[in-house]
Amino acid sequence: MLGKERKAPGSGTMWRATVPAEQRRLITSTLDSVQEQLLQLRGVQSGPTADVARRLLRGLGHSAGLIENAWKRTALAAVNGGVPLEEVAQWVNMSAAVLRDMLTAGGREEDS
């Protein structure tokens, strides 16, 4: 196990050993919901153009929100697991300051 961790990029810690089971379940559940939502969108492609577009956009908007939630939880888990914030920020293609603000704001929103 130690040999695997030494070879791993990033923090050098393993996901399952670092990220609490409840947080892993939340991330997995969110991603499962996104997948289900996107699969359901396949069936709405009939009817008047405005109705179809409205249903697709609402569904995609909901799925996008779930995806955003999942990536924020994953980024937070990585940072809490010891991966430097700057490295995680590179992975999501944003500055470390913006990522820090998003993760901090996300934590306050979840607490309320």
C-alpha cells in the first residue's frame, strides 16, 4: 500500500483512505443522479419545438447543477485529502483564488 501511495500523483494518499465514506457516497449518488437525468432527456425529443427545447434546457440545467455539485465535492475532498489547492485548481482550469472562493462559498451554502 505504501508503495502504491508513493507512486500516486498529487498528495500521495489513496482516495478511499483519505475521503470519508459518506462524502464518497454523496459524490457517487450525485453522479448517478446526473446520469439518470441525462438518460431521461433522450425521451423528450418529440412535440412542438418550444416544448422540447424547454424540457431539454430544464433537464440540462438541472443536470449541470448536479455536475457542479459533484465536482465541487470532489475538489474539496482532494484538497482535504492533502492535494495542494493550486494543483486541484489546474485540474479544473481555474485560478486557485477562484477555486478557494467557490469551495468556501459552497461550504457556507451547505451549512445554511
